[in-house]
Amino acid sequence: MSSFEVRGGKKLHGEIVPQGAKNEALQIISAVLLTADKVTVTNIPDILDVNLLIELLEELGVKVDRPARDTCIFQADNVDVDYLGSETFRKKSGRLRGSVMIAGPMLSRFKKAYIPKPGGDKIGRRRLDTHIIGFEKLGAHFEYNEEHHFFQLVAPDLHGCYMLLDEPSVTGTANIVMAAVLANGITTIYNAACEPYLQQLCKMLNRMGAKISGVGSNLLTIEGVDYLGGTEHRMLPDMIEVGSFIGMAAMTQSELTIKNAGIEHLGIIPEKFSQLGIQMEFRGDDIFIPQQDSYEISTYLDGGILTISDHPWPGFTPDLLSIVLVVATQATGSVLVHQKMFESRLFFVDKLIDMGAQIILCDPHRATVIGLARKNKLRGIVMSSPDIRAGQALLIAALSAEGKSTIQNIEQIDRGYQYIDERLRKLGADIKRV
């Protein structure tokens, strides 16, 4: 298993371009199953999770032409539906949480689907109830296979309906939308997720011939159609990478420019990093972060300690709370980080404490960070990456720390960040893969 060796304390300098959005890619690539025509997708991130999904589609019988690492031409005109029930599919899809996204398109077009027990991050339980209940309301029936731990769904006749989701799940909404586009009648989804990546999916489906209205709101109306055709689609820049690079620049006292950042799609993300005291300039679609010797966390108007918590879009994404937490360790001031969605995502703070950070883990969902104001620098240690976002947070901590850090289990980082070591070396980081 590979590790990163990082010698921290170096200031970085230069320009970096964020990769295509991972969370968008898992939805968009799954949606190619809805048509027998060619679908061209560009700005695909070259990362483990996305490449695993592309391999899954190929094994399903989807033709994949990859003229460049960031471009794929898909054609699902000869899909082997029976492959979904195979042991091979169960093993491979079990490694990837995103594999659940092919259920909606398969139900919609082929009337059957299999959902394995989710794999991927060890960040706590991710329930499938929203997906399954949504499919049921559209007319699907499911059975759970106790022996092999997967759901088998059949839907001889999908029909439109009204549904109020119990949570605005992004993957749940996307899956239900993809199931509904070819259903008979009109489907109305209230309390739908409205993230930019879901908006991207709906816009792509509309270009393919779907009839989806309310895009960008939490009330989607889908009029079922008989056929979807091919299209071309380009991924947005990954907002999680953009946020990670903003935090990295502040932690390492670096002057960085994030090129083609997709600023209009970042929502509240820049504001949250501004609350940590990080300065930014928007130059067209680029974000310039000047070198800062120090940054101070804001307080509320009454002097109360700032709380940063996750919330469904347009609130703050949970994927950046790990970055906020690590960046706060070197700030002036204190902040309470409240991770509501996943019960295990803050459990990497013990590694930051070992590095010298002052953090109180209040419970599985809340941590208070007392900023060190750079009076005591973090020190390098040997640590392991528990999940994608914690792994990137630990990498940022290592880049700012004194001495050598070794980060093990970096497959977790590779799942979400493409060529991260190569890209950081170009900025002047001392990092190598061993």
C-alpha cells in the first residue's frame, strides 16, 4: 500500500486548476445508461472512484472510447442486464458507493436493477432508504438478498407520482430523477436536493429529451417521455477541490491562484473561508489567494464563538468541514465545527492532536478548535487516511507542519483527488509517493 512522505513548512506558489467534479461525474456517467445513443462527457476527473464506475459500465456492455483521460464517449446500445446479478458485479460495485447511481437508469430503461451494500468511505452509515422508497413510489418492487447483501428491484411499469422526500439526499434525488424521466405520467419531487451537480444532471437530461422543470429549486416536476437521445456534457470544476486549495494556501502562507474555479457555482463556500479570516480576490473566474502571515476567525456580533456546520445546498457542504477544521488549527480564534450528516467523519482529529493541534472532540458530530495563531507549528507524524476528505485535510496539515509526515492508506485520497502529489510538486511542495 502506498504512502505520501511530506516535508512541510514550504511556501507554495503558482497556479492550480481544479479537476472535474467527482460527485457530478458519478451521476452523469450513470445517466449514459438511459439512451442507446452516444453521450460524450468531458472534464472527467481521473480518479479511482470514477474510473471504477467506468469499468463497471464497460463490464455491463457499455462501449467506452476514451480519446483523452478527461474525455469519454459512451454508448449503451448493448447492455448485459444479467451481469448485474453476478458475483463479479457485487464484488466490484461493493467497493464503490457511487455504484448505487446506476439503479435509477437501469430501472427506467431495463425495468430491473440491483443495489449492493455500499462501499467506499468509513465515515458512518449512508442509508439507501430515500432511493428505495422513491423507486417504490414509482412502482418498483424490491427484495433484499440476505445471503449476498443486495437489493433486487423490478419495475414492469414505472408511473409518475407525487413524493415528499424525507431528506434532500443528492444521490437519492438524482436516482429518482433518472428513474422518472422514462416513466409514464408526471412525477413531482418535493424537498428535492438542488446542488449544482444535480442541476447539471437535469440540464443534461433535458438536452437528451427529458422534460424536467424546477431545476435549481427543491420542487422538481418530471414529465415522462418515451425516448432519450445522445448529447455532450462538460463537468463543472470540483467545488471540494477549490475549497481545499483555499484552505491549503492559508495554512502554508502561500500565494496561489485557482484557475477556472467555477465561482458562480460555489455558493456559500468562499464566504465560509472568509469567516476564517482568509483573504481572496475574484479575478474573472479565477480565485487569487494572497500570502497571509496570519488569519483571524470571525465571531458573531455578540462576541459568541463562530459555528460552522453542514447543511443541504445552498448551505455549506459536509465535504469541506474536514478542511475547515484543519485550517482553523493555525488561525487566531476559535470555532465550533458541527458535522451533522456523518457520525464518524470527525474521528481523524486525534491525528491532528498528535501533531500539536488544540481540538476538543465534544461528541461524534462536534469539535471545538482553538487556533494556535502559528505560535506553535504542527509537527510531522506518521498517520493514516480514514476517508477522502480527512485524507486531504491531513495532507494540508502535513504541508504546513515542521518536519516529515508520512500519510498511509493514500488510496483514500486517490479516490477523490487526481494526481494530487504531482500537482502539488509543481507548486513547490516537498511530497513523494512511496
